[in-house]
Amino acid sequence: MRGLAHRLRTLPLRSRLALLVASAVAIAVAAAAIVCWLLTRTQLRSELDNSLRNISAQSGAVQDALRGCAAGTNPGTGGTTNFAYIQVVGSDGSRCVFPYSEPVKVQPQDIAVARGTERDTLHNSVTENGAAVRVRTSRVLVGPGSAAVSVSRPLSEIDSSLNRLALLLAAVAGIGVIGAGAAGLWIARAGLRPVDGLTLAVEHVARTEDLTVRIPVEGEDEIARLSRSFNSMTAALASSRDRQSQLIADAGHELRTPLTSLRTNIELLARSEETGRAIPPDDRKALMASVKAQMTELAALIGDLQELSRPDAADPGPLQVVALHEVVTHAVERARLRGPDLSVGSDLRPWYVRAEPAALERALVNVLDNAVKFSPSGGSVEVALTEYGELTVRDHGPGIPAEELPHVFERFWRSPSARALPGSGLGLSIVARTIHQTGGEIALRPAAGGGTVAAIRIPGAPTPPPETYRPETP
């Protein structure tokens, strides 16, 4: 059985389908043929038994048999008749065969009828020549007494018909199985044609890495669903590869500027050391400050790239119950240190959320850093956390044009007006990703009177559950 199962698994799918269809049809046809043959045999046997009862009822034939036996006429193995064999059975097992009948072996059932213990019997027996017969023995009144008369007919009458029927059913079943196998192979080929197309498409993608391949979709069956899934998969892979290529290109572009500036400054310092020409102290101080700033910008850019290198579906870390108002307070303190000439006000209500504390704090610091960066000197930043859990950060900077708002959360995108300011264009992308991982949402909109409002909503509650995370105060 294991070897057969292994051989079946090695066959092509269409061959297995054709074989399964042919096997199913063969079993069904064989079962139908057997049932048909059994029903026919039962019907023929029933008709034969009825004919024996009718013959037994023909008193003329029975009386002739009795008179012949009484006269001592027993031709023994006389001539055969085309209709029935008749013989009289004695209580001692003796028999008197009707002329032109084949002598049939007396069975115990016949003797029981002759002795009067049974009224009649119906059974199989054989002639002296070994031919199978169907026998009916019954008691017949003869004058003041009675006698047992056996009437039999050869079973070859129905056996030959049953044999011809069996051959006919076998031929029909064979033709049906062959036809079913051919039909199954044709159906398998027609049904698996879309699978062949899908296989060719997958092999083409594996060979050429061409993710623009699409499979035509027809209908709503499983093959159509599989084709749609394949098309969706290749589209997602193509989009992922495009984003990866864009990320590498954007990262290279963003890294080129600080690296070029850093290399220039280092070359100036190296040339000064090699030539012995000292750089004026003020210029050297400015040069070192530029190097430090470029290194800081590179470190921040690399950190942002590491954060974005994680897949969107990656586990952000263990979620904890976080006191959002305290995290915002911490971020506000840091914003005040980075913008000492700004007024950063806050109006915070208690709100507790489930998030990864470090990632959430980093995201909120990025939002406030943006507000500080774009605020004019002497301006103000207003932070509010309502009792319904909406956090807003409003600045009074130049604002964001309406046509640029759809792009603010894209990686490396920077407004033309912000090209001269430090940054990589990754901060808001990281913020949006972090907020979405907590089940929240973030949006930027123009503020009344100028500036921009960043609105963040994270699911939570105003009351603190157990094990609440509270950030450390710097």
C-alpha cells in the first residue's frame, strides 16, 4: 500500500485526477453491474420456481406419472424433455421416473414430503449426469391416499442467460471505465489549464525576477481566487522592491551631503597638518563645529534608517500600559531645552494607552522637535491632551501648503521650504509608523491664524490600570 501511494504521488496531477476518476467510475459501474446481475438472477429464479409450482398443479401430468409408476413403467434414464423432469418419490427414498425425464437424486427434503412430515419443498439437486436442477416436491392426492411428486427443471436455463448477462455487463463496464478514464484525462487537462498558466508564470518570475507578470482572471472559482492571490502577491513584491530601491536611493542621496561636507572639512584639517599652515582659531572652531554637526546628523540618519529597516509587520516590542500625559510632559521638557527662546505650553489631561514605551516617547519627541524647528524665534508651541485622548501640537511657523500635506509622512520627503533645515525627512515617517502600531492615527492640518497642528489619537482610557509605565524625568 505504501509503495502504491508513493507511486501515485510521483504521477503528474492530471494523471492522478484521470486515474481517480476512472477508479471511481469503475467502482460505481462494477457495483451497478453486480447489483443488476443479482437482481436478474433473483428474478429468473423466482420465475423458475413459479413455473415449477404451475407444473405441479397440472394434475394430468402428475396422474400420468402416477399411473406409469403403478404399471411398473420406469424407463430409467430415458429420453430427455425440453420442459421438466417428473418423478414419484417413495417414503423409503425410492423413485419412479416419468418417461422421457432425467432421474434426479432424491434429497432428504423429498423423503420428508413422502413421509408426510412436510407438505412441500423447493430446493436444488442434480441429475444422475451431474446437471444442476431446481426441484419442487409436493404431496398429491391419489385416490384414497397421496404420493410425493418431484418436478424439476435444469438450472442451465437461467445459468446460460446469467453468464451471457455477466459477459455483457463486463464489456459495458470495461467500455465505461475506458471512456471515464479518457473523459477524466480531458477534464483534468481542461481544468488544470489555468494551473499550467500559473505554473509558467511562477517559473518565469523565478527565472527572470519579472514581477510585472499578471495572470488573467476568469470566473469566481478556486483557480480564479488563486490567480488573484498570485497577482496580489506579485504586485506587493513589486511594490516592496520599488520601496526598497527608493529607500536605498534616498538614503544614498541623504548620506552624500553630510559625508561630502564631512570629508571636505577633514581634508582641510589634514591639509593644514600636512602643510604646517595653521587655520585661524575662529575658522578652526567653526570647522570643528561643522564636523561635529555633520557627525551628529549622520548618527541621527543612521538611527532613523535602522528604525525603518524593520518590516512594518515586525513585532514593535512588548506593549505596556503607558501614561501618555507623562510621556508628553517628558517630551515637552526636552523640547524646551532644544528651543530655549520659545514658549512651550502644555495643558494635559490624564490618558493611558498600550504601547512600547521607548518607541512612543521617541515618536512624540520627533513631533515636538518638528514644531520647535519650524517655529520662529520668540514664538510659541502649544501642546494639549484632552480628556478624550486627543493630543495636539500646534506651532506658529510658516505652515504646510495643502498640496504638500499628503506627502509629509513619506520617507525622505521634505518640503522645499525645509531643505535648508537639518533633518533627513524620516522623522514623521517613523512617527506615523509608531502611532499606527499602537492602533492610533496621526494627521497634520493647517492651524487657524497660521502654523500647523499635529493631531494624534491613540486608543486608551482616562483611568490608570495596574502596571502603568511612567517615564523617568531627565
